[in-house]
Amino acid sequence: MSAEDLTGAERAFAAALRLRQQTAPGSLSEAAVWHALGRLAQRRGEIARSEAAFRQALALRTRLAPESLERAWTLNNLGIDAAAPL
């Protein structure tokens, strides 16, 4: 994926996040966008941004669906970030 594609994806996810925060704040839908933003930052090697987005997703998923596969995916990605070289 090119840098242009990643930039376009980030714009789309940011727009989706704004809509979800307006229409379904604090929802699993919002958590999904935070997770997607975390994956995008991870692909760019932006580990601090990735971790921050995953932590937003994790907070929502822990509150709303603590035993879910989606929460496990977010925890997995936080582990990947933790193992990333500094």
C-alpha cells in the first residue's frame, strides 16, 4: 500500500470516527474505528499513535464486550506494539 493510500485511508477513518462519535458515542462501532486507526498507524511504524488508538478501542471493548473476540484482537495488537523495536 502506498503512502497516498494510507493517507486516504486515514482521512476516511477520521471521518468515520467523527460520525460514530456523533451518532453512536462510546459504542462498539466507535471502538472498531479506533482499532482500524491503530492498525493504520502500526503499518506506518507509528507505534505511539498505534498504541493510543488501540487503548481507546480497548477501553470501549472492555466496558461493552469484555469477553469478545474483538477485545482479544485489540489486546493482540497492543502486544505487537509492545514487541516492536524502539
